[in-house]
Amino acid sequence: MGADNVMVTPDGKVWRIDNGGSLEYRAQGEIKNDSNPTDWNEYPTEIWTLRDSAANGSTASVYGDMDIFEIARNIESVDWSALEDIPGIPDGTRDALIRRANEARRVATRALDFERDAWQPDYTDRLTKEAVEIRQEGIMANATKRLVVNSHTSITDENGKAWGNLRAGGGPKTAGATGVPLVPGDLYAATLETAYKSISHKAVNGSDITEGSALQKAQNALKKKSSLELILKDKAEPPEKKAMAKKYLKDLEWIQKQVDAGGVPETLPKSKWFKPYEPPKKKEPAKPAKPLDTRSLVQRWEARMAAKGIDTSPIKDWLSSQSGNSWTPATQAAKYAYGRNIKDAQKAQYWGGNGSYSSSFTKAKGQFDRVAKQLGSEARATELFESYHALVQETLSNFEDVPYIDTNRRAVLLYRTVSQDELNGSLDYKGQGEYTPLRGTTESHSIYKTTSVYGNKKTATAVPFTRVHGMYWLERYGGQNGSSFLGDGEAEFGANTSGIRSIHDQSYSGPSLDSPNAKDASKWGLPIDHLERE
């Protein structure tokens, strides 16, 4: 039971001598799940355990020198679609392998985004591991995927709940409006049901479809057609989700027919009104339904930190003071926690403070050291800030339909108003137009609106997810249903846009929130080359 599974001959050839444990089986033939359900699931924790000498000294001696970027490139080089075609794999094992492959690809995508955005490999390694553990622990289960933005202070999820489960009091229920349990990933039922009801009411009342909001609701439903078609084409999507997409596309045909015909819609018997897709009931004995976690994401994350014995108050201190001045002592601690992990940290970012708060890289480190002393060790302080960053990354990556978020490029459109002095201190500023800002990390930005505090020069950036550290959508105190920062009025995000091509343009305005362009960074009128990988 030593390092003899794989041997290398003098001529450099690698030979597999013994497969050892494989998939759901241990080396001696035991099924892993019988002893510990976390041993065999979709989460590829071997990315870290095989390099951890404490977990496996033999494998660590082989793989321990690989950094997360090298591993990510190896993952991306594999044609994972072959899993669909390999003969002889039991269906359950094949499904598990496909889920594991998808999770590994998530890790690789995030890691290579962090590499592109100038993060250090060690930080990226720890953060991606924490993100996987957050998912494995179920913190992101039934997390909000769609936000309907009526204004920056009035935001609901796909079920009409204010803030979804980004804050306490919101979040999805166990069923849609009709009481039918929704398929995981069903972001369409509420929109289609609203359209059906609105059109049918016009028919009952003998009203034209163009009167009131019926036509708009119909058009909103028809916008879902392309994403439903993609679900049908994606081999990785589970069968029940494909069946859902097939049904909804059929439902959309009736909506399209009413829009094309115009006038008074066709009268549809109520028995044929839209109903959310419900998977066929399985024949095995029904098990009691596991209640959905109704806690906010922050409440769940706080519970994770509490289980580790880590006090989360330094995060709350930073969030509460950020809006007043992004260089307060608590914010400087956060700046150091994150900024030190950017390559060439002292030159690539601004460390000089603002207003009544002077700073430097050394002073910011002093504030972080103060937090470390408060928590009992530097390791605890490091883990706290990294874990919160991982929570923010998971929340952003989980979204599927949110204005000013491009899920394909993993970017968010943010504004920042600055002083002329900040513009002049940037790397290549020559007046209105494109330029490269020099800024601190965790600086105040806004989404959907501009907010003037220390200047009125409007700038805008397509910000990679990796550079976002906090957002007002999440609550500061778990369970209290408030903003992370100083209320919702500033629509604040804490982000690091230093070194990222941006624009200064007093007349700039992002796309209309209800436009498809609002979710496509190539239509934002901003530089986006930095969102591509070499």
C-alpha cells in the first residue's frame, strides 16, 4: 500500500501497475459511500487531497508541486464529452462521472479566470477549494438564479420574492405558484405562467392583447425560447430538465400564436392553462421531502464559519464602514487581505488612502494584523476573508438571468464616480474615453446607477467576477434582511478595477435593464478584451 500504483521505467515511460481504488470503490472492493457519503460524489476534492501530504503522502510526493493553474489547464485539455460514449459504464456511474467532470470544469474555469486577472496561484488554489466546499456543504442549494430589477432598491427573484435568498425573508419555495414542485434549474415557470394568465384574461374579457401589459408579458416569455432550446441541445443536462424544456417550448407555441394573431386572444379552457413541468413520479416508495433551506446565503455561510470557530465580525466591520470611506481601518484590513494576492501587489494597486484616512501597503498590513490578533491567528483571518470572497464568487457564478451580468464572460457592469485627481493619477489617462485606472482594492462601485461621493467624473468597467469582493445584494448580518453596505441607495459593490481597461465618459449609460443587451458585455459599449484568455 505504498507509492507503487504507477511506476516509471529508466527510459521515462509510465506504467500503471495497480488501479487501486477507483470511482465509487476502494482498493479492497468496499463501496466508498457505505462509510462516508462525501467520499464519492460530484465534487472533485482529489484536486487538493492528492497534493496534500497530510492526506496522502505518496500522491503528494508526485503531484504536490503542481499549482492550480497547471491543473486547470490539464482539466480544460480533456474532451469530457467522451464520457457519453464510453461503453460498459453503468448509467449511475456515468451520470456521477459527468457531474464530477462538470464540477472539475467549473474549478478550471474559475482558476484560469483568476490567473488571467493577475491573482497569485496559492490564493486561487485556496479559494477554489473553499468554493467547492461551500457547494459541497449545500450553502448554494436552491440559491437565487434570476433577479428581476425594477430599480436598484426593488429587486425580486424569479418567484417574486424580494432579494430571493440573498437576504433573509426571501428565497424559493418548494413549489411554483400552482403548487407543483419545480425541477431544479426551472427558471421559466413563473414567467410562462404569468404570460398565460394575462393573455387568457384578455380573452375572457374580450380585450385586445396589446392593451395593458399582456403583450409585454408574452414577449418576456418568448425571450426564454433560446435558452430552452440550448437545454435540449446540451448533453450534460439531466433528462428531466430536457423534458421540462420540451414542454415549455410547446407552451410557447400557443403564446407565439396569440402574439402573431393580435387582437382578442383565443379563449383557452382553464384546464389547459399553463402548468409548470412536473417530473413523472418514481415507482419506489415515496420518501419524506427534504425541506428546503430557507436561510439566506449569508446565514448559511455564517454557520460554516461558526462551525470552524471563526468570528465573522471583521467582515461586517469592513462592510459597515466601506460606504463612508473605503480607507477606514476595517476596510484597509480587507484591502490587504485581498490586494496582497494580486501579482506585483504594491505597484499594481493604489495604497495611498483617501480623505482623513492615510494609508500605505505597510499600514494596511498593520490593520490586517490587528484583525489576525482579534481572531487568534493570521491563518484564521486569511481563511475568513478568502471564504467570504468564495461566497461572493459562488453567488455571482450561480446567476443565470440578471441585468448587467454576463454569465458567459463572467463579468458585471459597474460604475464608479471619481475625482479629477484620481483620473490624473491613472496609468494612461488622456481625457474622456478609454483608460487604465490605478485604484485600491475593494473600492466602492455601483451597479444600475452612479453615486457621487469624492467626485463626479463618471467611469464604467466590465468587471470580472474575480475582482468583486462584496455586493449590496447580500445581507451584512445573516437573518436581518439588510444591505451589506450602507443601505440600498448607493447600489454598492466592493471591487478591484485597478489595471482593467475602463472608460471615462460623462454621457455613458448602460443598456436598458429589460434589454437582452443588458446581459451581453459585448453590447455594453465598454472595453472587454481583458475578459478573454490568451
